[in-house]
Amino acid sequence: MRMRRHLFSAAAVAAAGLAAAGCTAPKSSGPSGGSKSTKVHIAFFGYAAANAYTQAALTGVKKVAARYGATVHFYDPNMNSTTQVAQIQDAATSGKYNAMVVYSVDGTAVPAAVRQALSNKIAVVADFVPIGPNIDTPAIQVQGVAGSVVVPIDQTGTDAGKLIAAACQGVNPCQ
């Protein structure tokens, strides 16, 4: 339950990061010379529809997107990084989206597709898994990515080890 709350919060921060990155309904000139708002359309790329982490993150993104009047479309690669890369590339060239949340299956597989999205003026935020070769950092590794809502994997492992050790105190044998 604690992890779900964390993921929900992380996804909400990711969506808010997209808004802060310039996706808060940019103004464009209307037919009468006035200005009108452009609706924000977010493509969300998760692990898999059946994955609880993905669902928690998607729920958070949808909640924050609704506050900004944005839409969210979910892409399901079913835990296949090749499929996810193709989905990001297709979305980047579709003209349908001005923002993306990338909850990548494999952060080392997606940088080229993310760069393609960025070159098409689509704001991108990494969620849960870094976009790039280093899985142990929340730092942005692809220039132009608007934000990175990531808990470093090494920190997650360290925290899990500490929790296991604490749970085993006084338990013999601890299994």
C-alpha cells in the first residue's frame, strides 16, 4: 500500500511537471486574431495494463491531468521494450500529443524515441524508470526531458534490505 501511494504521488508529480514544462494550455492565435487555449494531450507509456505499478501511476497522471483539463491516452506495451519504443515513435509523429509520461520497460531502450518526441516539441517526463543508461539516478540523462520522477533502483534495494533486516530482528530462523 505504501508503494502504491508513492507511485500515485510520483505520477501526480510527473503530470504536474509536464504542466510546469509548458504544457499548461499554450496560447495560439485564433481566427479572429484573439488568443485561445490549446488543450493538452498526454500520451502515457506504462509497463503493462495488468501491472499494478503502471495502474497506480496512470491513476495519478489522470488525476492531475484532469485538474488542467488535459486528456490522457494509455499505451500498453505488455512489458515489451521494443513495442514501447515503437509506440513512443508512433505517438511522437502522430501530431496527437503535446506531452508524454514515459514509464519505460527499459530506460536504455527509449532515448532515441524520446529524442524524436522532443524534436517534435513534445514535453517528456520520465516516471519511475530513468530514461537513459544509468538506472541508479533520478537525474535527467536525455537533454530536453522536462522532469524525472524516479526513485533510484540502488536506493530501493538498500531500503528493501534494511526493512528485511528489521523484520528479521529477534526471529530465528528468519526466512
